[in-house]
Amino acid sequence: MSPAIAAKEGGRQRRAGSQQHCLDVRSEAPPALALCGDGLPGGEAEAPLLEAGARGARGCRAELGSILLLLVLYVLQGIPLGLAGSVPLILQSKSASYTDQAFFSFVFWPFSLKLLWAPLVDAVYLRGFGRRKSWLVPTQYVLGLFMIYMSTQVDVLLGDGEGRGPDVVALTVTFFLFEFLAATQDIAVDGWALTMLSRENVGYASTCNSVGQTAGYFLGNVLFLALESASFCNKYLRFQPQPRGIVTLSDFLFFWGAVFLITTTLVALLKKENKELTPTKEETKGITDTYKLLFSIIKMPAVLTFCLLILTAKVGFSAADAVTGLKLVEEGVPKEHLALLAVPMVPLQIILPLIISKYTAGPKPLNTFYKAMPFRLLLGLEFAFLVWWTPQVKHEGGFPVYYYVVVLLSYALHQITLYSMYVAIMAFNAKVSDPLIGGTYMTLLNTVSNLGGNWPSTVALWLVDPLTVKECAGAQEQTCATTVAAELCTKAGGSCVTTLDGYYVESVICVILGFGWWFRLGPQLKKLQDEGQSSWKCKRTN
């Protein structure tokens, strides 16, 4: 229910719940491997180099160094994601507007849009240096230097100076570039994962992806928010209270910037790529052919219908997923406590896909998506009630334990419905993807699914302020309709009082729109399962 939980579904997260910022993280859908021509099926074009002419099976111990390197690279990949997910909570604690939050939410878009430049990363490289290192090394160097530079500017951008609020435009541009670089690094690492390990051990790449990026996101989000909080550190980690946390965002950025530089230097000097690569048909076709292929896929009637439906399917969840966590912070729930709610959910997030996949493995996986949707919509109303209830149970010492139990149970129920829908979509994408161009096809469908979560979240955040009604109490003939009017109200000795919170209006509207989609367009989505395989196969001309 925090931005830690948020960017998972609409962003680059490994699991269903987030990239996504507030509840629906992360989300987003877990990443497909980097787009490589026609998806590099089987990895023939980049067969892993077998040391000393060795052939045959190799145990994972023989490649433990490569596995650990992949793990480290994925951990580093999760750091920018976690840091970006923590900024909305920091902004909310500084009373940023929801319009500002909406603008900042564009930061989570690069991982959903990386398909646009993935072919470029895959096709252009220096053969002498290595296909993946040609992008990985410079990208991580820039990331490291960028983080060190940001460490000198971020306090000013967050408005820590006297009388200065957060510079949301500068923060958004900065972190958007930050996430763009991280997404580019992701493309290179995913592609290298196919060739760094032998054919027998390449399955460990997905494990490194999941474990490493989860750990990186945890470090960059949950751990950072806990150590940055003065109240958390004073309560649990210190004997003598201090006015600040153990670390600041500036400290955190500088430390990880240095880690990026050191790690990248070691990779550049010590890790070699396979030198036995030869140009293949897909590789020499290059960028133009890949973009033509994408265009030919999306023109197919069945694919186009699916894309239009999935781009609108998540509108009903947008208020609950994008705004709820920020509203809880606004009502006084400590941001580090919200971030820590992600910890007990990890076992559930591991188990849920295994259970749900039993129901989505058949010929009609979208039936599970359709059945879970109304329950997730109703949870949107439950979240709105939870926000309303929050100030009722607040006391001087914070919030009682039973309040956090209710929040945790609400989040657990939300995860069940979210994962049911996510696993169903992933199963359907895998089922209909043309196996001859599986990598390209799957990446396209996953990208559209991610965008279907990103744009409603941005719109939902933007609409909160316009839908909110405030009055100026204590000063006659003053209003609070605009920021300027609110300042005049305060100068006149009054204060702006919320008479109608736009979040509640938006929550009801979203649930109504969601049920309207479920009744009218949901059956059309299910009907796509009845299309024959020929409807999903791309007719290509070589």
C-alpha cells in the first residue's frame, strides 16, 4: 500500500504487484528478456563460450562466479527503482500536491517503454569490447556519476532550504533520466544473461533476476526509508534521539554511486564476453527489421483488440492503486511503516503465482482475470474506507497494532486479486505468442500491459486536486480554489478546510467505470480465447 508496493505492475518489478507507485507497484509485469532480433530463441546466435573446449553438462558450481555477477547486476538494477519509489512518499511528507505526484509518476514509465529502444541496444555495439558490455559498462558509469552528482543537488531539489518547496519538475526530469538509464542497463543485463551462462544453467538467470532485483528494490526503498526516518532510528536503532535519520537521500545516492563505479570497473576489466560470436541473420537485419516486425504484429486484428482492451482494463483500479498509500501518509501514517509492510508480503508473493498458475494453465486463462476483477474493484472501496478510518484511530503515540493488522490484511487480499489477474495475463500472452518470434511478441504484449497500468495511475493522481473541494475557514470572502487563493486565505488569517476529498470521489468513479468495463468489455476479452492460432500468427515476408 506504499510506493514500495506500487511500481511493480506498471513498472519493471519482477513480480505482479509493483512498478507501480502506491499500491500497484513496480508494477509491473516482470520483464521479458531483452529484445534480440526475433527474441534469440535457443541462444544459437550467442552460444555460451565453454572454457578450455569443454563440452557437455556443467554444474552450477562451475559457473558460480557468473551467477553471482548476474545477481550483483540485478541488485544494482533494483536500487534506482527503489529510490524512485521512495520519492513520492518523501514528497507527500513535504505536502506536495497530487498534481505534482502525477507529474512525478512519469518517472515510472521508462521500464514500460523500453521496447522502443531495445532493438537499438541489441543491434549496435563494439564487437571488440562485447555486445552487452558495449552498453552495460558506459550505462553503469553514467549511472554512478549521475548518482554522485545527484547527491550534491537532491537536498535542494527536495526543498530542504528555508522557505523552499520541492522542485518537482527538476526531480521528475532527473529521476526520469535515472530510470531511463536503469532500463537501458536492464536490456543489456537481460541479454547478457542468455550468453553468460551455459545452456544447462541459463535457467538460473531468471532466479538471479527475481532475487537480485527484489533485494535491490528493498535496499533502495524499504531500507532507505527506514534509515532515513528519524523516528524509526530513534525508536529502534539509537540510544540517544537525534533530529535526523542515520542516512539521508544524499548519503544514499553517493554511496551507491560509488558502488556502481567500482562494480562497473571490475566488470569492464575482469569479465570477458563470448568471442566466438558470428553475425546471424537476425543480427544483420538490424533495427529496421525489428521495428517493422513490431508494427506487423500490432496491426493484426486480434492483437489490436487485445491491446485496446488491456489498455483500459485497469482504469477501475487506478485510484486505489495510485493514491491510497499517499493518502495514508497524508493522514499521518509514517512512510517507513508503509514501506515495511512489503516485508511480510514476500512469502505470499512467492506462493501466490505457484497456486494461481494451476488455474491459468488451461486453454482459457483469462477466465481467472475476469473472475478476480470485481473483487479487486470492491477492494478499492475498502481502501477508501480505510483512509477515512485512519484519522479515527490515530492517537498521540501513533497507531494501534490492530490498525496495522487491518492494513496488512487489506494488502494481502489486494495481492491475491492482483496476482490472479497478472498471472492470467502472462499465461495468455505466452499462449498466443507466435513461437517463431516469441521474444518480440511477448515483449510487445507485456509492454502494452504495463502501459495499461501506468497511464491510469498518472491520470488518477492528477485528478485528485481538481476533484477536491476546499473552503477558507476564518477569513471572509476568501476561497481555496487555487494555490494563489489558498495563500491569500492563509495571509488573511484563515485556513483551507477540505469539505470534499477528491480521492473519495475518484474512488467511486473508478469503481463504477471498472464495473462498466467488466460488464461490457470483459466478455469481449474472454472471447479472444476462442480465436484460432492463425489469428495470432504474424505473416512475415523475408
